Amino acid sequence: MTFAQRLTRPGWYRAFLGIALGFGLGTTIVVVIRSLYGWDPVWDQDAIVTVGALIGAPFGYLIGIGCFDYWFRWASGAPTIPEDHSGHGAYSWRDYFRVNTDHKVIGIQYICTTFFFFVCGGLMAMLMRAELAQPGTQFVDPNTFNGLFSVHASLMIFLFIIPVFAGIANYVIPLMIGAPDMAFPRLNALSFWMLPIAGVMMLTSYFAEGGAFATGWTAYAPLSTDTPMGQQFFTLGVQFAGASSIATALNFLVTIITMRAPGMTFWRMPLLVWANFTTSLLVVIATPFIAGSQFFVLLDRTLQTRFFDYQLGGDVLMYQHVFWFYSHPAVYIMMLPGFGIISEVISTHARKPVFGYRMMAFSLVAIVILGFTVWAHHMFVSGMQSWIRIPMMITTMLIAVPTGIKIFSWLATLWRGVIHLRTPMLFALGFITMFTLGGISGIMLAVVPFDIHVSDTYFIVAHIHYVLFGGSVFTIFAGIYHWFPKMTGRMYDEGLGRLHFWLSFVFFNLTFGPMHLVGIDGMPRRVADYAEQYATWNAIISISAFIFGASFLIFLYNMIASWRHGPAAVGNPWRANSIEWQVSSPPPVFNFDEVPTVVAGPYEYGVPGVVHAVFKEKEPAREGAVPAPAGGGGAPPPVDDR
Amino acid sequence: MDERDRVQDDEAKGPPETDPRIAGEKHPVAKMIGIGVLASLVGIAITLWIDWFPEAGSTSANKIDTLYDVLLICSVPVFVLVMTVAIYSVVRFRAKPGDLGDGAPIHGNTRLEVIWVTIPFLMVTALAIYGWITLDDIEAKQPNEMVVNVTGQQFTWTFQYPSEKLDAKELVLPVDRPVDFRIHTKDVIHSFWVPQFRLKSDAVPGLTTTVRVTPDREGNFEVVCTELCGLGHSTMRQFASVVSAGEFRSWVADQKKAAGGGAPAGGGGGQASGPDAAALFTSNGCSGCHTLAEAGATAKVGPDLGKLGKVNAAFIRTSIVDPNAEVTKGYKPNIMPQDFKDKLSKEELDALVKYLLKAQG
């Protein structure tokens, strides 16, 4: 291929060309407008970075790498390139670096990308704990420190927990519902390729003048409208992460509603499907609000609008209301998919039907509805109208009821099961205990008088990590271990998996447990330095945090080594019921050579003669039968027939 | 049997005792309840024994501490319940090596599910009512309140006592006198918190927020900013003193004398020296970031202003109004606010420059 051909075909060459052109276009727009207005300087660095680097270049990259080729051709009336399925399946590692429309490839792209940002965010946490190991300033100055916790939280939330769930679901959901792919494979690819933009923006904000954005992931105005350039990397980065998230959620909704296998009624869907269905509702409804809140900030910063300048008619508290109207449901966006994973893992590894299946599904719906009515519990001390605190306290506490249903149902599922304590099960059990603690501290925080005392202290840091690490991340680990054989076709090392669990479980608690104490005792959060009296606990927390961080290396080694050299996995190593386990590991390129028919609920363990799905009439596929390999006469690929 | 029927099917599969793995055991549930009650008692004892809070310094503090104790007493049994069932199940029902069997096909139990919806519902409702009552109690208006205006700015607090016509850099309160804090900010959001009082409120641009406190213990407590307010956020800590009524009156008198006969600080007061530069240094937030031995400032965000070396007045003036003009090696640009040009009057700027020049010795 000549160089010119490379520059015109979708791929990295054209992507870099697109970045250059996009940046050039943005710069030109800025310079032309500024010279027309006669503004000085014409070459304004901040404006060029905003329009050229943060808006023009990302779109150039998306176009260059090939996310829009098909749509552009179709829209312009040019003949579309016939779908030759070259965009399906991955045959070497290079295929993961191309625009690919296969949900399984996209799932792995998501998971690997998000774990990269998880490592980045984790290293920042380590640096923060090094700085906080003793009072005073040791390694980083306060500006860098504020940048560290801001970027840490933003990466963990927008580039790890939310999208890694999208990645796992991308891989598993179509298989689980017996679909050949997602409903909109090209949109799916676009969703993925928008994600690294957000991550790269947040990371490169360190190179912006004045350092990384340093206003926390909450970016409260008016602090965020009045800080150096790095803030813009956040406000625009969030837009790309948010757009990615919304597009994926839409895709899940349509896929789950329209593409279930024959016989799979709503009440026969596995709970992971229910969980992603409800999560996607939350994403589609709530995410536009954070996009809005960040656009307000961006416009205040760049176009001198006055959304948050009270002296000119702005309203500072409006930012918090709009922000939390997304960001509280976001907590459930980060938790409900995990609930789904835990239901699958527990029922499979305890070999028992999920207890109270319908209540489990109803409780997800209840959380979605209640989740929209509690946002102001983040604002009990914000100075908002004081009466709002009472209804918000009550709704917040009521969410404990559906959440409790889930915890108790999982426990009842364990009861009289045949429990195989494999790594996914260990993480599921770890999740139940840690999430219960996080839930309990959540109830405490809902009680206004106590919240007034501990708001913005380390108690909050402890609570959020019990919910998001002991909760969400443990479910992510459970899910990754559980579906690792399916995704890679190889088994992970069980011994290393257990070691990883026990080290993270113990040192997670030693890291975040004491934070409850120092928080109630009076240590505020988001501080680069603290009073002498908290020195001992902080030293203990830091040491635990380092070991906790190191335990992740075991996971990383296990995953990489097992993916390359692990023993081959059979189609259904856990003897599970759901459909994704009834095909080979990894599944055929188009998932099913034959569309399965669902004949019963997903968790009929211990019920003689009942299976979830069959591939041919009256032939149970559950006895480890591996369908014929992909290739010959597979299910029709998802081509649209326009 | 249709799977929908099976989902509704409750205890038809027989009581748990029929499971061979717990057949030899009489009343496993009763046993777990026993263990659970015991563990809960131990857990409650431990959590109540832990000294969670800083010392109580206001009448509200004890109410909030009691509320927390009640929350602990309710929470521990819930956690113990989850742990007991989880651990018991894992120990009892763990698969033997080579066991390929399935668990009991129990799909649900309506009675049990109703119980675990109802009990948590009643519990949280009761706690919410208790929380509401406590909230009304601690926020109730008190007779004979003293109003204190609190103003946050990057990165310091200032206080104003309207009844005494007094501006102060430190917070001093008479013991047992109800205080109505009116909280303001000059720039971004801050949050005013004294951990010993247990109460806090954000300082919000454009709003006046309130906190009602009745200090009931003499002592020195910290005033902490808990809302991220920028670079010097972690250094935005000051002291609050709660003193006897007599000491408070003499402190007020001293302050008025120092400020020059009752005029608020910085208001001129007819003194030859013009504005009080040391006060300006604190009230404009310089001490939030810089070290200056004479002002008792020890923050390390920006350069030590007592060790500027050989500098002239012009340099100091430029550094205040245009901080990016020359940035000291090892520090970053764009960190120091660039609006002092507008914030400070010419006299105030002159006074500060003179003050800082003198500080170089």
C-alpha cells in the first residue's frame, strides 16, 4: 500500500492526518474570528487549544480512523462498501486497534482501554497516598495534588467504572440474549472510539498551562469557571465520555428490546440483562444533564456567559443541582450492572436459582425510579432551600429497601447451594460484605444532622470507596474472572486469583476502613496537608494503600499470562445455564450458527430436565455440547438492508 | 410445570432441615440467630466504645453524637446478619471436591420476601423521623442570639460582630451564648466547619447561609474549610476560641483598641500609617499561600515572602498586581490570583509593598 493510499483509507495514518486537519481548521476559525473582531492577540493560545486541540482534533481523529465512512457514503449517495465482514472478529492483536463492528471485539477493546485508565488512576492514588503519608509537603505541591485527586476520580468514574461495565455488557449481553450482535454495530464502534478521547484529554491536562484541572471531579462553579486552562480539558473530555455512554446505552436498549432470541420473554432474561436494561435507562435520561452542566462551565469560561456569576444574574447553586441530577443516578449507573454480574456469578457458582428473581428485577426498576429523586442529598450543607433536605433524606433512605432486597436475595441464593469458592465467587462474597458496609454508611449519610457533620470529610472518601471499590470494582473483578474463559478461550490461574482476592480484600479494608474514623474526627477531604493529629492513621492508610495497589499487579500478571499461555477453556467451564456458555470459548465470529430458542428461566439449577435454551428442538444443549465452529452457514450477519 | 409457577412456588420443597448437609443439626436457623445476637452485642459494644468524635463543644454536638450511636446500634445487627448468613452458607454448603450436584431448586419465598421488605422499610422510616426531629431541634432559633458574620475568601476566614461593631481575623465566642452565624464568601464556595460544634454550612457566592450554634465548652477549636476552594484549600484552617463571657468582653475591648477606636480594621481610623498592612496580608488571603514569619503565616503554596532576597518596591508591586510577570523558580504561573489590581486600593497596595519590603530585613 502506498503512503497516499494509507492516508485515504480508514486507519491510524488517516487518523493522524485528521487530527492535524482538525486542529488546523479549529485554529483557522479562531484566528479568522479574532482578526475580524480586531482582538489582541490574534493567536490566542487558550482559544486555539480549546477549538483546535479539544474540539477540532478529536473530530478529525474520529473521521480519520473510520468511524463515519459508511454513514458519509450512505448520506452522500455514494455506493456504500458492501459489508464483507472484514470488520468482524479479531485475528491478531492488530485487529483490536482498528474500527471493528463486532461486539465481542468492541467489548475487549473497552475492557483493555478502561483497565489502562484504571492503572493510570491507580498510580495517581498511590502518589496521593505517598504525599499524605505524613503531614506537610513531601512529593507534590498543592496544585499538583489537587490535580491528582481530580484526575484520579474523573478517570475512575468516566474512564473506568462506567465504560468497563459497558465493555463487559458489550461482550456478554448479545450472547446472553441469543443475538448475533448489537442492534447498531457501527454506532457501537463509534461509542468505543470516542472513549479514549476523553481519557487522553484528562491525562494531557497535566501539560496544560497551570497544570491539570484541580477542582475535583465535581468541578463546582465558580471555582471551575475561574481556574487555569486544564479545566477545559475536563469540561470537554466529559462531553466525549458522556456521548459515548449515551450512544452505548441507546444501543443496549434497542438490542435488549428487539433482539432477544425466540422464547426469551422479559421474565426469562438473565438478571445481567435486566441490570443493563435499567442502567441504560438511567444513562439515557441522566447523562445529558452532566453534559449540560459542563457546557455551562465551558461557555462561562470561553464566551463570557454568566451562568454562575451571581453579580450578573447567575446562580451558583444551579450548577450543583444540574450536576447531581446526573451524578447521583451515575452512582447507580456504576452499581446496577455490578448487581447483574453478582446475580450471574452467585447463581452459577452456588448452582442455585436466584432467589426471588422477579423481586430482583423489580428492585432494579425501583432503584432507577428512586434514583432520580435523591440528588440533593449531596447538597445538605450547600445552602439550598432547607425544606428540600427532608424529602431527599426520606427517598435516600427508602432506596435501602430495594437494595436490601438484593442483598438478602443473594444470601438466600447461597443458602443450600453447592458453593464453589472460585475467584469470581470470592469477589462476589467480598462484594456483598463490603457493599453492605457502604450501604450502611450511606444510610447514615442520609440522616441530615449526621451528614452536616461529616459532609466533605474523609468519611465521604471512605463511603464512596466502599461503594465504588468494595462495591463496583469487586463486581468488575468478579465479572472479568467469570467471563475470562469465554472471552479468551483460556482459563486463568485460580491460585493467583485467590491471592489477588485476599490481598485486595484485606488491604482494601485497612485502607478505607480507618478513613471513617479520621473523617468523623474532623479531617476534611481533598486536602494536600492535614493537622498533626491525623498523622498516625494516615501513615497506616498509606502503607495499606501501597500493598492494596500492589495486589493489582497479581491480577494484571494473571490476566496477561493466562491469556497467552493459560490452559484452553471448554465452552462451559462453570456448567452454567445461560446462553453465552452454550457456544464455544471464544464464541464463533457470528455468535450462533443456529439461533437458540429459550424454553425456560435462566437459573433452573437443580431442576431436573429443565434447560434455559435449546439450539435444536428437544435437544438440550447444556451437556457441554459445543456447536460446530464458526464459518459454515452461520447466522446472518447484521447487515442493514437499506 | 411452567417456570412462572415455579417462581411462585414457595416452601413446597420442604423445610431446610431435609438437606442432608444440615440434617444432623437441630434448628440451624435458631443457631444462627443465637450467633447473630451474640455477635451483634459484641459489635455494638465495640462500635460504641470507639471514640469517634472530637470533643463535644456545642449543645448540638451531644444530640448528633447520640443520633450516631443510634445509627450504629441499628447498623451493626444488619451487617452481622449479612456476615452470619454468608459465612454459615459458605462453611455449610461449600462443594466437596468433585461434587457436580446442584443446590436446592428454591425459587423464592413470598413470606420471607415480604419480611425483608417490611422490616428495612420500618427501620429507615423510623430513622428518618428521628433524623428530622433532631434536625429541627439543632436548627431551632434560640433566644438572645449573637449574630456573627463569617466571610470566606481564598484562603482565609474573617469574622464580623455587628452587635459589637467589630471586625476580627479570629473567631472568639462567649461560652453558652447562642450564636447565629451568617456565612458569606468573597470569591468561590467555601464551607465553614468547626468539628467540635458538629455543624457546617457552605459559603455560597450570592447567598447568605446560616448555622446556629450554642458553644458549651471553653477551648480552642479549629475552623476548617471543607469545600475545595483552590490551591490553598488545605491551609484554610484557623482557630476558634470559646471563652467565658468576661474574657469575651475584654477581647472585644482589646480588638477595638487595636483597630483604632472602634472603626473596622482597614477603615483608616485616622492613623498616620494608613491601612494596617498586617491585617491586609491576612484578610486578602496572602497568608493562605505564603510563609511570612512576621504575620505568623506558614503556608508553602507560594514562595516565602520573608526570604525574597534583594528586591525593590517595584518588583514587589509588580508581583502583586501581575503575578505572572516573573515567577520564582520552582513555582508555577497562573496560581496566584491576578485580580489584586482591582481588589486593593492604591493606599492598601502601597502599605502592603512597604510592609513586605520591610520584612526582608
